Amino acid sequence: MTPHNSIGGGTFYGPVLQAGSIALTSPTAPSPALHSLPPSTSSFSGRDEELAALLALLDPAAVGRPRTAVVTGLPGVGKTELVVQTARHAVDRPDWFPGGVLYADMDGYDPARRRTAHDTLGGFLLALGVPGDNIPAASPDRARLYASCLHERAGLGLRTLVVVDNVSDMDQVKPLLAADAVNATLVTSRHRLDGVGRRLSLEVLTTEAAVGLMDRALRQECGPGDTRVVDAADEAVRVAEACGRLPLALRIVAAHLADIPQRPLSSIADDLADRRHRIDELAHGDIAVQAAFDLSYEYLAEDDATLFRLLAIHPGPDLSTEAVSRLAASEERVVARTLRSLLRAHLVETGSGYGRWRLHDLVRLYLLRRLTAECAEPEVAGASRRLVTFYLDTSEAAVARLRTGPADEAGRSRFTDRREALAWLDADYPNMAAIALEEPSAGVAFGGTLFAYMQMRRRHEEWLVMTAPVRGLEDTPYGERYHTLLLAQTGTALRAAGQQREAIGILDEALERFRELGDALGEYMALTNRGNCLNDLGRHDEGIETHREAHEVSKRLNDPVREAQSLANLGVGLQKTGSPDDSREYLTRALAVLEGAGDIVARANALTNLAAAEWDGARPNAALDANASAIELYRMADDWDGEATALLNRNAYLLESDPRQAVELANRAIVLRRRLGNERETAPALLALAGALNAAGRGGEAAEPAMAAARIFARAEDHAGEASALEAQLAALGPEADAASVVPVLQRVVALNTELGKDAELAVQLPMLTMCLSEAEQPDAVARLLRTALTHARAAGDLASEAEALILLGMTLLRMDAAEEAIQHLRHALELCDAVGDDEPAELRAQAALSLGGALLGTSGHAEAVTVLLIAARGYRDLGEPMAGGHALAMLGEALATTGAFEAAAASYADAFAAYGEAGYEEGAAAAQEGFLHCVHRVEVLAELLFGAHDR
């Protein structure tokens, strides 16, 4: 018998004496210690892309990919959950990891529980089957043995996944990494570890995914029947945003809801709305957002923690390294180094561009608590003052670079050109606005400095809010001139917000004060804006006179640019009064001065107005040339609103001749207006797009922008704008649209135009509405609307619309068996058609005659019916409308037959037969033929009677 020895069931370390034949048998399954993953949750959601990316890395079939990944991110963002879910998916796949999973939570940010790589190696070696007595004491030896075990198992087909969770630095994780190209390692850390492998930075969830996580977590706790999250969609979004879309916070909310099944989501939304106590609300049992943040904060070096706390003072969306250096009163290079360290720890995030930084909302609320607890009030106040001073100084220099003429020395030294200054203002204006909300006194100072910029970017309503705390005060710390200037600026902002009447009153007060102060520049500004308001209100003669006063004042200023602007304003007023040639003269004079002044926005404004004057003066080519030059100048100045306005003007100029280009122009204007971030300013551009699409024969596409514009106008309570947008929507729906889709729109338009007193529009729209309601068999409602339409048509002096309403009312009354009143209205309609003359289409007259003739047929007025039906028949013949002509001729035949004129009736029926044949109306032709034969028969009978009597 041959000696036989076997080794199996585990791994043996140390010498093994064997003889004869040797068989090695590897373990058929990993030990229980290799199935040590923590539990995962069934509510995991919103991470499909990240899960797929990690699984692709772990796929044994993947070639040339790293086998190690580190998932990093903010505390509570869901790093552990993602890695555990990934590990479970991977282990469940056949042949991916037959050697199982090694898992360790390193507690890297908790000093009391922090594990070392040395201790973890010991645990891993035990799990791999190494007896405790054989585990080396020295860390390097443990690491080498660990690597050998993983390699040996891989060679035996036992590929292993290593998961190292919650690591704070490389020392904790480096010895634990699977170093070969077969086994794999997943690591999580709040820090951006270098040299580990592929880095996956985990962001907060999208709003949709955040709401989904909250819903799934609640259903996991309370069962699938708990629909509180989906039933309160708006409140769910509020809660998700208040939680900063952080998974930890969202799970805490779900736990609170699960505690009290009757608690509505709105209750939690209200609790979280109070920013002072939000961090307190985001705690449940031993799970809390604050506790998670504490671990990261306490891990920081002292200098890093000091700067980190100070960042909470800044309330804006993001800030530059320069702003942080002023806040901290430290050198910029030192601050940048600390910020990069905080970025690696995922405690700050990169902002809107390079060198800009931001805090997660919950992190800022957390830091505000730390700031209060750990910093003296004078230290906080000093940092706040430094920040406000930085923004005031820099914004003043930036605005100086935007002003008319050359920049002052501050603007020249801080910004090289207008575009750089404007880029800084665009990036940091949101920060100043946020500071203004928290510190009203700073807001007043910002308002004075930023007025020109905020007007350029159409932020007038925000400016009014920013300066509200001081506008109503008679005695202010800023001085009489500042207060008066603020009044004048308020009038300008109110005008831009569409409140011209209120603006004029305020500008008059400012004008009086400027004159008392002897401030000619202030007087010029107040007069200019007063004149603009008057022009807006259609009071053009008063506006021109006010601009003449402003022009006289501008001469005293010895300022060519302002004198040129006053000339341009006079040109605008003259253009609005229908004097395009005079307007052109003033605008041309203004441009001659502005050409050499260096103020490209003033030139662009003058060119825009010159284009309007040229267009009104029937010089379209000159108008388009001036408009094109204005667009180019606005683009050079980065004046988005000015460029959009000029594009919309060009859209109007080309609407009839080139609707395709008009569509393109409107789309470009929409992009620019949306860039302003002011929804109200986008609505006119959307309306222009709808009009261009309708003109281009693309009505099906026009309805969407028209409806979007109508919604925006409605939210802004701009009834005139909403009515215009709904009218564009009606045009997009077209005549083929069913009454059900048209009636609600028409009813809203009619209600708006009634409120606005727009008689001319109502005179047209009310009959349209009545025709739609007629289809719904509502004659009483139709008659009421038509009587209202008559009132508006008469108020507007629109005879054609009045006649149309009378015709429709007459036809409606006939359906209501009110024939006598119907005939009276139809007679009046025919008289009005005769009074309108040749300027209106003959169709209306033919329609009135046809309707009256039909009404008279039902009475004894057959002779009158013959007269008016002859008018109808001739009218439709001239219009080339055989169907309607056939109706008139058939009815004429009936009227003639009723009067006994059978021979003439037969001829009329014969003409009706021919007309119906031309129209392809077989049923009508058959009826006309029958009428003809009847009349011929009556003629023959009469002839027989007549000639028979004669013979006798």
C-alpha cells in the first residue's frame, strides 16, 4: 500500500512533514469571518451611477482597471451605505469573490475608538485562518503575511474583497490594501486620500433622489402603505432642501415620521424652516447630524478649525480665496493652503469656479454654533466688518469701471477692463445680497454702490428690498445728499419695475431736494428718469418737455456724455410722438458725441432708439443696420439685457419678411434673459418666440412658449402681459382647435381685457367665445356675451366688430325663438356694413344679408327677404364662395316662390344647383333641383290654367 498524506481544510503556517504522495485540498467555502459585512438597508436609492461604476471596477472580467477605489465625501453623505451595497451585489454574483469579504470599520475620526492598521491586520489574519499564535507581533511582518495569504488564496481561486470603512489617513489603510491585481479593496474616507486607487467623490443627492430616499426609508419602517411623503410632494421637497439633500439627515426625518404615524410631513417642514434650531431637529436617538460633524471638526488642526469657523460668517453661495483672506485677516497664500486642506476633508466644497469655495448649508449652521460657543463677540464682529469692507471697496472699484468715461484710479488699479469688473460683480453680487439680508445696514451701503450694476442686470426689485430699511427715514446717518440720491434711485428702480406713477411722485420729491441742495447732477438724473416715466405712460409731450429741461441742466454740468444722452432721450420722445425725422436728427447728434466718449452702452442705447426711428420713418435697411450695430456693442459690453432687447426689436422688424430668422432671434433673447435670473424679464422673449413661430407657420410649437409666458405674467400679476400671451396661445391653437381647448383660454382673455378696459380686443374676442359656446348649445350664455361684445365694439368705435356681434346675436336669438328682436339686430348689422364702406371685406355684408334673409323667411316679410337675399347672392358671387352663394340663391328661390314669382324662383334654384355643384355639395344640389322642378311645375300649372281659361 502506497503511503498517502493530505493537507486540507485551511491554511498551515510553519513546517509540515509529509511523505509519499501529497494531496492539497483548498477549503470549499470561506469561513464565517469572511462574511462580516454590516447590514444594508432596503431604502438605498439615488446612487445607481456610483454603484455601477464601483461594480465595473470589481468585475473580474475587467482588464486594465485598478482593483482599489476610495469613496470620499461629506459626513452623512452615504459613503458606507454605498460601499456595503456594492460589496453585497458583488459577493452575490457567481465567481466574483468566492473567497468572501473582509470588512473593518476603522473609526478614523473618533479618537476614543480609532483602530490602527496593526490591530486590523491581526483580525484579518485570524479571519483568513491564521492561528493567533502564528500572527507576527511587528506590523511590517503582519502586512507581509496578510499580502501572502491574499495572494495564495487568489491562486487557489478564492478571490477576496476587502472593505476598509471610515479611514482618516493613509497610515490607517495602506497596509490593508490588496496589493495584487486579482483581489480588490473598497475604502471610505471623509478625506481625499492620495495614492489609494480610483477616487469616487460622493455628492449630496438630487432633490428627486432625496425625496425618494425619504419615502423608501419611511416605508421600510412603517410598511408600504405609508404614503405621507408622496402625498405631500411640495412639503417633501421643502424637507429635502432643508436637509441639504444629505442622506443621514433624510433618514433621521424618516425616523421621526415613523415614531408618530399621524404626524404630517408639513410639521417637520415647519420645524426645519427655523435655521437656528435645524441642527437640533436633525437628531434621533444616538444618530445626529451634529455628532457626525463633530468628529470631523475635532479632527482638524487648530489653525484649520479657526478659519473653518470664520467661514460661517459668510452667508452667500460661495466666496473667493481673496474674500476669505480678508475675512480671516491672513495672507492669501496661507488661506489658500488651509482651504485646500479643508477641501480634502470634504468640509468645504469648490464653488462656481477656480479659487472659489462654499459650505454645505448644514455645515454652515453647525459652524455658526461653534462660532458662538468658541469665539468672542469682538472677534466675530471684526471679521464681519472686514468682509463687508472688502465687498464695498471692491464693488465700488468694479462699478467705477462700468461708469461713463474713463475709470477712476480705484477702478483702474483693481480691474483691467470693464469685462473683468463685470465678471467680478456677477460672481459676488449674490454674496452681497445675502449679507444684506442678514445685515440691513450693509445692504443700504451696497445698494448705493451697486445701483448702476443692479439696473444693468435688471435687479431693480432686489435693489428696492436691499435699500428698504433706510428709504422711509427722514434722518439717516448717511447725510441729506445720500438720502436724496437714494430717493432718485428709488424712482428709477420703480420705473424699471413697471410702477411709473409711483416713481414720478418720488422723483418729483428728489428733484425738489436736489434743487435746494444746488446739486445739478442730481437734478439732471431726476429730470431724466421723470421724463422716461412720462414717456412710458404715453404722456409724450410732458416727457419731451422734461427732457428739454434735463438737456439745459446737462449744459451746466460741462459733461458731453450726459448732454448727448439728454439729446438721445429727446429723440426717443419725438419718435414716440410720430416724428421719426426729428427723432433721427437728435439721435444722430447724440451718437456723434458718444462715438468718442468711450461709453459703449450709451452708444448702443442710442443706436437701438435710432433703429426704431428709422423703422418708423420707413427706412428699414437703415433700421436694421443701426440695430445690428447696437447688438454688437451690447455684446462687447456683456450687457445681456440690452442685447436681448435689441434682439427682440430685430425679431419684430423681421417678423413678416423673415419669420425663420425671427424665431432664432427670439431664442437668443430667451437665453440672455434667463441668464439674468429674473423670470419676469424672460416672459416678453417667450411671447416674441410664440409670435415668430406662428408667423413661420409653426403654430403647433408656438403654444408652449405662449403658455410659459402667460404663467410668468400671471405670477407677476401683469394682466396686460398675460392677456397678450394668451392671445398668442389662441393664435397657436388655430381655427381647427376644438372648443374644449379654446374656451378656457378665451374666457381668461376676456376676463383680463374686461378688467383692462380693452374694448377693441373684446369686440373681437367675445364673438369668438360665443361661437365656441354655441357649439356647446348654450344660447343664453352666448346672447349675454354678445350683448357685452356690442357694448365694447361701440365704445371702441369699431363698426365692423359691432356688425359682426349683431349678426351673431341675431342668429342666436333666432335659436331662442326671438325672431322679431333678431330681425331688428340683423337689419342694423346690414346698415352698419353699408356705413363701413369699401375698407372692410364684403363678406361681412353678405353674411348680414344672408342671416337677415333667412330670418325674414320665417315671417311675413318675404318681399324684404327677396331684396336682402339678392344682396347676399351677389356678394358671395363676387367673393367667389359657391357654397355660401348656393345657400343665398336657394333661400332666394324660396322667397320668390312664396311671393308667387315661380319663374324667377326657378331661375334662382337653377343658379343654386350650379353653385352647389361647383362646391361639391350634392345634398344641396339635390334640394335645389327639387325646388327648381317644383317651381317649373307651378309655372306649367299656372300656364295651363291661364291659357285654358283664355281658350274658353
